[in-house]
Amino acid sequence: MLAAVRVADESDAARAGVCQDEDMGVIVLVANETLGGADLRAVVEDRVAAGPREFHVVVPVRLTLPPTIASGMAGADVVMIGDLDLPDERDVAADRLEAGLAWLREAGNVADGEIALSDAVRTLTDLVDRIDVSEIIVSTLPSRISRWLRQDLPSRICRAVEVPVTVVTAVDDTVD
């Protein structure tokens, strides 16, 4: 059952919610494109205000199909799949992970992490079974473009684990 949502601190009221209280175990950060962004940094700085913490970073690999496959191979006679110059999403996730770990370590924290090739919820439940997790912080893109929010990932994580889950949604600078 999802506990009542409260804000991480008053300054983050518009972008952070928590579904339980926290202790001093490992903080798990789940992020991809927002890893190291200003909104996540503010929440992490709040957590380490009393001193360095231990973090475990999980960067889910974004699973995307090449355009020719996604379009039903409509252009396969013109563009061969091998000719597409698309980044390997595992490499992109690994690069983000390394940058995120460097950021956390430079601030004096202990940090390790992994890329997640499978379902993020399953990865997190396995992680909670392996280590002493005090909180999971899920950092998402702005709500209008976040696939994780559309998939209700934060609530699914809350239902799957018995640790606090904080959601940090990046501020959308786009004026509609």
C-alpha cells in the first residue's frame, strides 16, 4: 500500500514526494537523463547536509527500437539496419553512470552503481534484498514528457519495496 506522500523539504514541494520516512542506510538513486541535474542535486545535497552518505546509482537502459523496425520495416529496402548510426543505449547508460558516480564521489560520498537491463522495479526489489537500503530516489523528466511517470513507475516501486521512495521530477522550463 502506498503511504501518504510528503515533500522532501519545503523548498522542493513542487518536485519531490516521499512515501515513507528514512534512516541512514544506502540511498539508491534511479535516474537516466536527469542524473546529475539541478533538481536531483538539490535533493541529494539535502540528504548529505549532515555528512557524506553511501549511494547506489541505478541507470535503467533505455530500450528503443531503430526507426526502421519501429515503423514496421517500411524503409528497410532503402536503409539497411546495419547502416543506422544509432548510439548503443547500454554505452549511453554506462557513460551516465560513470558521470553520476564521479559527481557523488567528488562530493565526498561513497558511491557505486549499475546499469539495469531489465525491469527497473525488479532490479530495485533485488537490490533491496541484497543491501541495506534506506531510501530510493527516482529522478524523472518533467511530467509532460516522462515515460516513467506515464508508466506509474514510482507507485509501482512503492508497492514492491518496503523502503521510502522519493520522486524528484525535473522542472519543466518550457512555456506552453
